[in-house]
Amino acid sequence: MYNFPIGVIVDSFRLPMAEAVKKAKEVGAQGIQVYASHGDMAPENMTPAKIAEFRKLVSDNGLVISALCGDLGGGGFVHPDKNAEKVEKSKRILDLAKELGTDIVTTHIGVVPADANNERYKIMQAACFELSSYADTINSHFAVETGPEKSIILKNFLDSLGSRGVGVNLDPANLIMVSGDAPVEAVYNLKDYIVHTHAKDGYMRFYENPEIVYGMPGAREMAEGEHAIEGDSYEEVPLGSGSVPFPYYLKALEDIGYKGFLTIEREVGADPAKDIGLAVKYLQGIINEG
């Protein structure tokens, strides 16, 4: 099997940045992804000196930056009165990514409606068209994270933009946990757009409307009835212990010619460093056996 480079979202370690980058090296990662939507790494806080300092920290640890995370929250790009500001900040994050040596910024855009005539579809389409046009001008990509909708719906939405400037960050766990989609099928559906992936695992406890899970406006108020099961509709678990069929999923990525990062994300758990270290070994084992 292709020797996919393995990365890690350094924020998952829940450590100060310098310690987190060193920890990424210790667990055997080859690259890192870092949140740049807020805090010290946000573009408005990154001076040329800080950019140079961070690049040196990464390179001194033998790593590269696989992508930045530019998720701005608030339901993505579903509020027309907020989109102009969000689009401009997203562009600045993409500029920062270029300065840090990567062409990819991952983000959530909201839940894409199945109906292209839905007003929200058109609002999201307009924002993503502007993002894709800008990304094209600097040969970069905004990568939409999978999960809120079925992969075929996302494919049709991306096809409507007529660009590769907005691509895909394929998160197989999100597909299973939220939309109930099949990661292997998603790879083939989205093969023309995948520029980055997250390595995460989990399972669905019960189906919850993705509109509610991702906080779309008015979704909960419009929901009929109440769930008999309390708590979250999904659970994230360490790699290899959930519903993602990683050997088949990696084979599908190899099949379509994807050669980018498998970037480990661990959003829960009492000992993320331990879980991430085991995840690196788990992925390496599949690659070596394949």
C-alpha cells in the first residue's frame, strides 16, 4: 500500500504549542495541522517574526504543516449577514497558510441541503464560489470537512462551483457518526476533490438530524417529537475501535491516487497523547500490511 504520510492536529494534545509540536514528533507523525481561526495562530496575531519562528519550530522537529484549520464556527456560511466578514477572514487564513508553507485550509461550511433550490444552498454556494475563486488565484484549496451531508450531495454542490479551489477534507468518522454515510463510497464519490483527510474513528449511537447536530438555524425547533435515547447521537473512539473500516478506506484512497496526509484528530479522551500514539502505529500497521 502507498506509504501515506501521517499527521496530527497538534491542538488535540491540549498542550502549549511548542510542547505539542515536539509531542507530534515523539509519536511518529510526519506533519501537523493547526487551528488558525482564533488565538495566537490567527492571521491577525501572526507577525512576520512569529511566522518565521513557527516555521522554524516545525522544521526543527522534522515536520511539515499539512494544513491549517480555518473553521470559524457559527454554522459555517449559512448566515448571509455574516458571510462577507467570514469570507474575508477565511481568505486571510489561506494567505497565512501560504506563508507557513501549506496550500490547504480545512473548514466547515454548514449542512448542504439536498435541494439545490433551497435558499440556504444558494447562500452557501455564493460564499463558496467566492472562496474557490480566491483559492484558485493563489493555487490553494479550502477543504470542506465531510459529515454534515451525504458525500454525493457534497459532490453535486462542489460540481456546481466549477472549481477545485474548494475541495474536500475527508473525515470518515464524521460521515459514519452523523450522516450515516459509507467512507469507502465517499472516497469514490469525492475523488476529484479530496486534498486532505482526517484519521478519526467513531460510531453512531442513534440517528440525529445533521441539521440539529451542526446547529443549523431553526433545526431543533422544527424537529418533531423527542428521542427516546438521551445523550449524544454519536461517540468518537480511538482509531480501530469504531465503525470506520480503515483497511478498506485506505485502499480506496490509494485506488484514486490520493497521496496526501492522514491527519489524526482526537477531540475527546483522557489521554490524547496515548491515543494519538496508538493511532499512528495503527495506521502504520495497515500501510505496512497492505
